[in-house]
Amino acid sequence: MISKNPREKLTEKHIIHVVGAGLAGSECALQLALLGYDVVLIEMRGEVMTPAHRTANNAELVCSNSFGSVADTSAPGLLKWEAEQLGSRILEAALANRVPAGQALSMDRERFAEMVTAMVSAEPRIRRETRVVKSLDEIPRPAVIATGPLTHESLAHSMLEHFGDEFLYFFDAIAPIVATESINMEIAWRADRWDKGTKDYINCPLSKREYFFFTEEMKAARKTEPKDFEKNTPYFEGCMPIEAMLERGDLTPRFGPMSAKGLRDPRTGNMPFAVVQLRQDNREGTAYNIVGFQTKMTYPEQKRIFRLIPGLEDAEFLKLGSIHRNLYINSPKRLNRDLSSKRDPWLFFTGQITGVEGYFESTCMGLMIARFIDQKLRGVLHEDASNIGELLPPRATALGSLLNAITDETRADHFQPTNINFGHLPAIADTVGDTGGDRRRRLDKHDNRLLQIAAAREAFAQWFRQQGRSVKTNSAMDRMAQELKAATEAATQAATKSATPSATQTATPSATPSAMQADTHPAANETAETTDV
Ligand SMILES: Cc1cc2nc3c(=O)[nH]c(=O)nc-3n(C[C@H](O)[C@H](O)[C@H](O)COP(=O)(O)OP(=O)(O)OC[C@H]3O[C@@H](n4cnc5c(N)ncnc54)[C@H](O)[C@@H]3O)c2cc1C
């Protein structure tokens, strides 16, 4: 068995073992190296693949190519702003490999993963080893487990032994990717909802008859059967297969990923009954993914049925959809607030396995865990993390809220993976002082959110000041938010000039359009924040 307290053994040099070179593991290793630690980064791909990855590159994105919204009025946008302030290297790589995607930060997936791999290789303090870690006992402490939702089975068993039965499973699914040149642009057209952005999505319209024919075919299609151990495993709401959505009602997809709200077919001038949206998947724009079409239909059925979508009749599928079991720890029950095991304070967990959901949330846990390890090794943070409250980003911030959401013991009995959302940020009265019941009731949802963002930014800046640092003004995230607002305003002005009065009314949801409205129009934001995990 490995030494329980590395601080007793290691004097000057600490070597930290990080298992898993995905988003969280790569961010964590890069941050630890910056903090002056030597890191052994162990990754199994290159020897053994997961069911979803295709390469041995670090930080490979397994499904969508999007980190979600960048709007400075959205919770995911706030999380990115904070992560940028803390110097996230993964965010740096994402920004360098951005592809157009309206309000979302989406990347050329291959270039992004190649860049993260190069960043890690260029770091002399990090040594990458290619092998499967089969047991928690084989890794020296301090150790970080960042093996993600598709953790190798033998290591998952070792974790099961370590944690007992508080190890939870759910299903996650992947949406198909189509070759752009195979999309029929005589039928499909480029546009963003409500004419916001720069026409980054390809939209395929469905009439009422086409919608019901298509959904009936999906219902009747052959599906991949879950294995015995997978039965009774629930889906994660944000990444539900399209057929599972259909089981809730024939019209459910029409109110979700197939909503036509804010979209007008240029051939008819009307809003179609339903729309299937595709989003750019690589920088060249040669590949598009079908947004929200995670599926468990068999491969031949996917090809047959997705080609029923008008505009996709000759679609060439570069990747087909699939579904996999996913797993996470009941963190509020089993982990300390610094994400170390309550049974072994030098064994840390990070990334999706801790119960955050989403690429960027997983990345942020990698960012935070590097700080916690540094603080624990320096003796600033107690071994049981009991004094972490003094060191954490404040509860009002996105990072503070997300950490709280996965470690708050009151959530242990019904613990579910979660992404960042406004529900986790403290209510306004808690952050800006009690404004009185009446005033709170008068604030609409949009105003409330703006106040939550302002309070979060202020709390973050204050926390930074206490550490002798000041927040970057004109950060990349701020610049992107500004660009987004300018593009939205320009598009709205153009629409106002060219449209008939009735069309203008539909394209322009309010007299003062701005990116700030993203959150007040759920449909406009759903491709960036709701449909995709
Ligand atoms: C099928 C699927 C689709 C998803 N789609 C999306 C999506 O579209 N958008 C989104 O935001 N999130 C999505 N997620 C959720 C989640 O955000 C991602 O899985 C994210 O990559 C998690 O980051 P991570 O660093 O925790 O894990 P990962 O990025 O998966 O990295 C874990 C790494 O650990 C390695 N590893 C595993 N076991 C071992 C071992 N025993 N020894 C050595 N190495 C090991 C793996 O090979 C992998 O490289 C999806 C998840 C799944 C499973």
C-alpha cells in the first residue's frame, strides 16, 4: 500500500500521478506543471480505446464539438470568463481552434485535441505514459483520477471496492456527423434562430406530414439493446437519445431540438412545422453534426431514417450516433470538498467522474484540483479540507457554485450529475443583500440573471484581489461577448431593413435586441446550452 501522507515522504520534489489525459486530466497536468510540480500523466488510449474515443490524442471530444455558450449573460459564459482569469490552458486551445457557431464556443475537434497534445508534450515537467491503470493501489500518492465517464472496467471495479456501493451509472449518447457536401442546400438553408449570429447553422425544414412520418419511423426503428448490467440505468436529461425523448410524447422533439422557433424557411417565407439543425464540426466546414440527435438506433436504421430528413436525403455519414454507459461518484457522500476521497485524502478525483456534466465543467474541475493539490502539499489546506471555505472561489461565482453543487452533503441522497446553470448561483438577495420581497418579485428572470452575473464577477474580482491579483479587463471572453453583441445587432438591423413589417416582427423579438436576450429566448439558446450537454 502506498504512503498515506506524501508530505511526510516527499520533501522538495513532489511527483503527482494523473490518470486520464482527457479534458480534466490534461488541464490538471498542465496547471500542476505551471505550479512547479513534476507530473506523470497516464493514458490508456494508444493501447486500449474507450467505446467513444477514436484517437490517442489528449482531450479528444467524444460527441459534440461545443463548449456551449459564450454570451456574457449566460452561466456557461460566466464559467468560461472565470476559467480564463485562472489561466485555463484547455480554454486557450479551444479559442485557438474556434469554428463559427453563433453563441457557442465550438472547435475543430481534431486541431483542438492535437494542440492540447502538443501543449502537454512541450511541457518538460510532464511525462506521459501509455498504459491502463487497473487498480487505485498501483498509483503512488498524490494521485488524481481523471478517467471520465468511460473509465476502464478494471479501474471502475477498484473504485467500486474503494467507495462501496455509492458509485452511480447513467447513459450518455453521441449524435451523428454528416459530410457538408452531401447536404442538399436547395432545401436546407443557413441561419441562426431569431437571425442572431452569423448564419452558422444549417437548417432542414419538416412539414407536419414529414415530421410525423419521420418520428413514426424513429419509434419503429431497431435499437441497440442494453446489456444486462446496463438495464435500469437512467439517461442524463441533457443528452437524451432522440427516441427516448419521443417516448415522452410525439411532439416532445418539436419543443426541443426540432423546434422551428425563430427560423423562417427562405423558400416559403414561413416558419416550418419543425426543423433539424446541423452545426459545423471542423474548421474547414466539411463536417456538420446533427444537433440533439443522440441515438441508440442501429447503424443501418440511422442511415435509412436520417435520410428521410429533407435536405439529408443523400447524406454521407462520417460518424454515426451511439450510446454508452456513463459513471460518476456520489461526491457529496464520498469526497471531501477538495475532491479527495474521504477514505484517502491524497487520492483526488476530477472531471466528469465527480458528477459535473459537460466538457467545460469537467475541464474546470481539472483546473481547480491542481490548486487544491498545491494548497494541500504546501500545508495551507488541511488534510480533510475542513478549511477549504477560506480558499475556494466564493459561492457567488460560477466555479464556487459548481463545486458546491457536487460537494454539498444535503444533495447526497438524490445526487445527479449537473452542468453549470443559474439554478446553482445563489439567489440575488443572498448575494447583493436583501432587496426586500417586493422588489425581488418585481425583477424578471432576465434582470435576475444579469444581477447574478454581476454579483459573480464582483465576488470573483474581490477574491482575486485578496490574492494580490487583478482580473484581466478586455479578456478574450469579453471580446467574444462584444463581437456576439455586435453581430446580433448588425443582423437585426439588416433584417429590419429588408423584411416586411410582419416578417420583422417575427425575426426581431424585441425593440432592443442584444446578445443579452439570449437567455430570455430559450429556443435561441437551446442549441448552445440546452440540447447539447
Ligand atoms: C458518449 C458520451 C458523449 C458525451 N457527449 C458530450 C457532449 O456532447 N458535450 C459535452 O459537453 N459533454 C459530453 N459528454 C460528457 C463529458 O463532458 C465528457 O465525457 C468529457 O470528456 C469528460 O471529461 P473528463 O476529462 O472527465 O473525461 P474524458 O475526457 O473521457 O477523459 C478520460 C480519459 O481517461 C482515460 N482512461 C479511462 N480509464 C483509464 C484507465 N484505467 N487508465 C488510463 N487511462 C484511462 C480515457 O481514455 C480518457 O482519455 C459525453 C460523455 C459520453 C460518455
